[in-house]
Amino acid sequence: MTSTRTVIVVLSLVFASLATVSAHVVVGQISPTLARAFVSSPSSATDAPVRVAWNTTDTGLRVICFAAANTSQPRLDRPGWPRITAIGFELPGTLAGFSLVSPLDGEWELVEDVETSVPNQGTVTLDLALVARVNPMGRTPGRPDAPRGIPPGQMGVRGSGTQFCVSGPFPDRLPNLETADPEDSNRNDN
């Protein structure tokens, strides 16, 4: 059965393209029908990182916003699973100084310089990851029946799922990871 980590790793490599591609379908290679997500920018246009300025001085900071929907089908034995409990960014260069702008409800935290293993790609260091505050079993501490993260069964349409905004030293233009796939899918392992 596909684990929560499957969707996490799949998403960790796709977000660098959101500033130049308006939406992606992300599927796992091992279980493409079980691990799926839809990641979209706020509009149907090509959204660039928004500069943060103080009067006329460029601070070097940018804000990016995106939505992440867990389009995986709910498991029959555990309808609230699989859940997306982390979303990572691998950006060009070595960057630090990121902040979560939204949501600020305490469910998500931002962690920098996160090492993760990606099948067929080895170990990668993510510049930042948005992580749902959960225990190792995926449950919310003190609320075992109310797990955190993005639940399955969401629509794969722009703006669905959880909306995130992050500020930090994003470059003005992020790399474009478009594929020749007519569905604009990024197919990563897991």
C-alpha cells in the first residue's frame, strides 16, 4: 500500500517550477494510481515571485503562493489516507531565510535545509519544506482522530486543496520543469 511518504517525496521536487508553470499533475512511478497530487499557481497565468520592497528598496525577498490538492483516492481501510504531510522545494543555489506567510493556523511549519532520499535520484537537500506537525504515525498530538496534512479525494482543479504562501530569497525566475507530457505531468519515483 502506498505510504504518506510517497506523496511527500513526489511533491518535494515539483514546486520549483510553479512560478513559471501554472499547474502540474504529480504522480508516483511505483503507484501512479494511488499517489497523486495537483499543484497550481493562484491564477491561470504564469505567476512570478512577488517582490517585497521597502519604499523603493528591493529587500531581496519574494513571496510565492500555490495550492496543493491531494487527488489520491482514499484508502478503503483508512478513508483519510494517504495524506500529504510535507511539501519541499529544491531551488537553484544555496538559499536560506524563508518564512511561512500562510496558513498560520499552527498546522504547518517551515523547515530549512532538509535532506531526503528520492528513489532513482539519491539524496537531495531541499532548501525548505512545509511540514504538517504530526507524530511519526501521522496523527496530530492530543487529537488522534483529527490527523493533520492534506487529505485525499480532492479535486484536481486550480486553487483546490490547501493554499500556501512563502516568503524568502526566491530568485525572480524559477526554473521551468515543464514536460512534453500533454497532461503536463511530472512523473517522479514513488
